[in-house]
Amino acid sequence: MSDFWTNISRYPRFFISSLAGSILIILTPFKNLLKIQKFQILVPILLLSFVILLAFILINMTAI
């Protein structure tokens, strides 16, 4: 029975490491885009507009 709880306790650590790895894999192309001069201005503008759009959508969905 102790092996069962040992295995169960490993799942959160696996989940966190998988999530961190996925985020790094997703963000790597954007890091490479920032090496190009014209994208150094475009990427932050697109990221900011995405965050503002997401906030606007969530505010309207929750009727705050």
C-alpha cells in the first residue's frame, strides 16, 4: 500500500515538470523571432494586444 501512495505523490511533480517543458517548447520560437530586428517591435505589440483582448473577453463573459 505504501507503493501506491508513493506513486500518487509523484503525479503532481510529473504534471508540473510536463507543464514547464510544454511552456518552454511553445515559447522558444518567439525567443528566436526576437533576434530579428523588425520582430523586436512586432512581437511585444502582438503579445500586449493578445493579453488585452483576452482580458476584455473574460471581463465581458463574467459580467464584471
